[in-house]
Amino acid sequence: SKEHFINCLKSATERGILVVASTQCHKGFVMMGHYATGTALERAGVVSSNDMTLEAISCKIAYLMGRGDLTNDEIADLMCISIRGEVTHTDALP
């Protein structure tokens, strides 16, 4: 069930696992907190990837975790900040 899945994600984030939500839409972005599912993901500690591609998400997480000097909270904060044009600033999203 959806509730069980959300609980699994919450359990993962509580154990220090970084969980990132992405979209499969070609034109779109993750809207955490705007709809019931996004709100549930947000409450579970899931991080939004905004409009990044899966490739950009993978590379960004690998880079940020590979630095070795950032906490998961710091990485989560940096996910919505463009380092090399991989993500649209949240103020520019519709």
C-alpha cells in the first residue's frame, strides 16, 4: 500500500539514508508539499530533485557524497541549488 511505502521511506530517512524524489516527466518538476503524495513524501524526509534528470541526480549525489565533508541535511539543502546548471532555481519554477 502507499502508506506502507511512505513508512518504509520514513524509516530509511530516519536511519540516515538520503532519499530523493524525482519526476519521469520530460517537462515538469517534483512539487513537494503541493499534493497529498508530495506532502507525505516531505513528511517522510524525502528530498525533492526539482526538475533534474535522473542522470543529473545521480551525478550530483555522487559528487556531494564523495566530498566527504557534508551531512545528509547539507546535501539535501544543496539538491535545489544549481552547481553547473543541472537544476532550475525554485523561484523560476511555475
